[in-house]
Amino acid sequence: MADNLDLVTIEEAARAVGKTPHNIRDYIQRGRISKYNERGEIIERAQNGHLRVSLKEIRIFLSLVEQGLEKHHHAGLHPELGFHNVPEYQRTKHVHRLHPYLGKFIPQLVEWFLARYFQPDDIILDPFMGSGTTLIQGNEMRMHTIGIDISPFNCLIARVKAAKYDVAKARSEILETEQRVTRFSKYLTRSGAVNLSLFPEERMDTLKASLLEECTSDYLKTWFAPRALLEMLYYRRLIPHYHYQDLLRVVLSRAVRSSRLVPHYDLATPKAPLPVGEKYWCKKHNRYCVPIDNCITKIHAYSRDTARRIAEFDQLRSDKTITIIQADSRTVDLRAELSHTTIANRLIDGIFTSPPYVGQIDYHDQHVYAYELFGFPRQDELEIGPKKRGKSKQAQREYVDGIVAVFLNILPSVKPDGKIFIVANDRFDLYPEIANLSGLRIVDKFHRAVTKRTEQGDDPYQETIFFMMKD
Ligand SMILES: C[S@@+](CC[C@H](N)C(=O)[O-])C[C@H]1O[C@@H](n2cnc3c(N)ncnc32)[C@H](O)[C@@H]1O
């Protein structure tokens, strides 16, 4: 327990001791100072906006450093794997920012390992593909990539990132849809230069009624303002008229996510919808904000952005295969799934993956709005280590069994000297046992500071990249 008066935010601590916020995060990650909550209790993970550090602890640490009695660089963090100098726009370059996703790693981390341990034309598998970061980065480096994920929506995001497009046609479909919804929005609000004779009053009423009739989801009716709901339902209705339907679904889903009645500082894990039109104190902007009441603003924000991003990746995309499989990695028949591809008879050269961790994230729930909007079938009960099952000893046991089952299922498709990289924040020290039970040995471990994980909030932590091979 620390003295409450001594507790400050990272920014306040930095100002008080003449360091940068990045320095303070670094001390935390190297285990030199502790993380506290507002009540002064030492914590392992901080919620966004609630992390506190002890000024007294920082001052003692800095004075020990000055006297040569303490070192900064103690915790064995790999100097190149923090990627502190990689700016945000590169960490989210081209299609990596087509859609938010809690728990994705940055492409630079994948690149660092693929460049050192693999060759062009190798086959790389990610059995916990998520939004497809490994697949896109591997393809850029002229490697064949395969991704498996249990969640249909994650597979949709990955497919949309990986797809080869007629870029001009994709752009025109995105912009035309945006324009049509803009017109609808203007009719809806009677704003701007609207030619009302094109859309008479009764027709508008019928249209609104039929859109609302199509909406059978209580979630959508609760988490969106009435205007936002109508705009997104109208966009959804237009999608079947176009060729690149999944691409349009991703633009819409991204806009819908940002149009929920949630505070700006909690887009990733909101608890309950805010009342329409009511001000709230926004921790992100440090002022009063009002929840968004429409969807068109975000449709505008993401339409051109999406078109630009797919055009950018189109320039970098290699002709190597990208295979996306929606399945449970414990039971998927990889050989059958690959039988129709040009890599059907080859063994896999390596794995680069970040599995879910025990009780950390519910991967379906984070995109509940998309499941409700598009009606994708949910596979929650097949997720390994979901948050809703907690972190108990029993949950850890089930987690180990789940991850081992994945390796036992896929390792027969991997070369005898295949290289396996697993990114995990293994705070329960489960991976040595997982390796053992999977017939793998740990060749090396790389520890990295994670300050730059997108969507992960402001809580500094470390993770380990386990390098394993068949025993
Ligand atoms: C940490 S995320 C991977 C993130 C990814 N590296 C990225 O950059 O987007 C773990 C993923 O494992 C998936 N997953 C959980 N259980 C699974 C299972 N039984 N089979 C396949 N995938 C599963 C989750 O849906 C989630 O997308």
C-alpha cells in the first residue's frame, strides 16, 4: 500500500522529476517501480486512465541510479523489440488499420522475426490469426501465409485486408455508398441542400419504418442514437448491390463501432450505453463531451481512408498465397483445407502467432456490434482462455489443454526443423508446460516492452516471444 498523497499519473510524475512519460513507463516495464491503482494498491494491470505511480519510489530509484547503486537496464528487455521509434502511422500502416481490434500485435514485430528466421517462398502459419497481422506482413515479405481463427468476424477483417482488389472499382463502390448514405442522412435531418421532391415525406416514413422493421437486435436499438441506427441500417441495406460486399461491411463496422453511445475514452470495453444527448466528463479529451448521435460522420471519416489503405497495400502485395480458415485450431484438418491451394503438398516452415491469454479478452464480445449488425454465427464457446471464464487454476488448466491441443493438431503439418514463435505475456508461467506437453523445446526467449500495442490502453507491460522447435 502506498501513501495516497504520493500517487500521481505518469504524466504528472514525468513533470515532477524532469523526465518524459516514456521514461516513467520504461521504469515500470523494467520492474524498477510498481504500478498502483488510485487506492494505492499494487496492481498487475491498470485500467485505462487509472494507473498511478509513486513519486517517492521514483525519486528513490533515480537517486540510487545517480549513486551507481541501481541500473536502468536490468530486466533483460531486448533493445530492438520495443520499437519505440516507430511512429504510430507506421505501426498502423496500410491495411493494418482497416478495423480496430483489441489484442493485435504490430507488423514491425512480425517483420523482425520473419526477416531473421525465414526466407521468401517459405510458408508461415498463424493458428490464432486474429485480424491477420502475420498474414499481411508475411505476404509483403514474399512468404505464403495461412491463418486460422475461430471468430467469423476476425476472419472477415483478415479476408478484407488480404484480398486482391480492382482498386478503382473498390474505391468507387465505397464512395458511392458513402454518397448514397449522405443523401439519406440529409433527408433524415432535413439539413443541407436537400431536394425534398426526390424523397417525399410519406416515402421517407415508409423507408424509416421498413429499416427499423429489419432491425431485430435489441443491442443495436439500445447502443445507438435513433439517427445513427437509421443511417447504419440504410448502409447495410445497400451492401448487397455491390461487388466488394465484405469491404463495405468493414467500412460500416468500423463506423458503427465509433458511433456507439459510449465515452470516447472507452471504445474497446464499454460497460453500458450513455443517454442520448447527455454530457459526460471525458477522460480522453479532458472536457465535457456528448455521445455521438449519428453514423454518417464516421462513414465519412473511414470511407476514403479505407480506399487509400487498400490501394497502398496493393502496391506492396506479393503474388504469394494467403489462406484464411475459419475454424477451431484444435480440430481443423489443415491438409484438407489446403488441398485446393498451390501449397497443398508442402510442409509449413514456421509459425508466428500470439495466442489468447488466460482470462484476458473475449474475442467475440469485443465486436458484438458487428455480430449484431451482420448476424454472423458466434463461436464463443470454442474460444480458448476467454475473459468470461476467468483466471482461476481451473481456467489455467483448461487454457494449457487448449493450447496443447492446437499444437498437437497442427505440428504434423510443420517441418521437423520448423521454427515456432509464440508471443505471450506469460504471467502464470504456463508456456514451459505447454512446450513440454506439445513435444516442443524452448530454444530462446525474447522479452520486449510493450508500449506501442494499438488498442491496448495506456498500461505498460512486458511480453515474451518464445522461440520453440520440435523436440
Ligand atoms: C491475441 S489474438 C491474435 C491477434 C493477432 N496476432 C493480430 O495481430 O490481430 C488471439 C486470437 O485467437 C483466436 N482464438 C481463440 N480461440 C481459438 C481457437 N480455438 N481456434 C482458433 N482461434 C482461436 C481469437 O479469436 C483471437 O482472434
